[in-house]
Amino acid sequence: MEKIKVDRINELARIAKQRELTDEETEERRVLREEYIAEVRRTLKGEMEGKK
């Protein structure tokens, strides 16, 4: 995942600690998190298949 997207996830987390996120920010965070999790799963799956 691009560093700028990870940075944005972290920025939204900091904002959420200070105030409630807007609907747009909440949706952006959801989409970014899904993308991040999908990438982690792909990487893990590739590593596991490579060790067989």
C-alpha cells in the first residue's frame, strides 16, 4: 500500500480521537482499511504459499 494511504489512515485515526468523523471521513477510512487488509492478506497468502 502506498505510504500516503497509510499516512491518511493514521491521520483519520488521530482525528477520530479528537472529534467525531464526518460521514465522508468515515467512509474514506472504511475504504482505506479494506484496501489495507486486502493487501496484508495477499502478502501473507503469498508468503505462506512460497514456504510450502
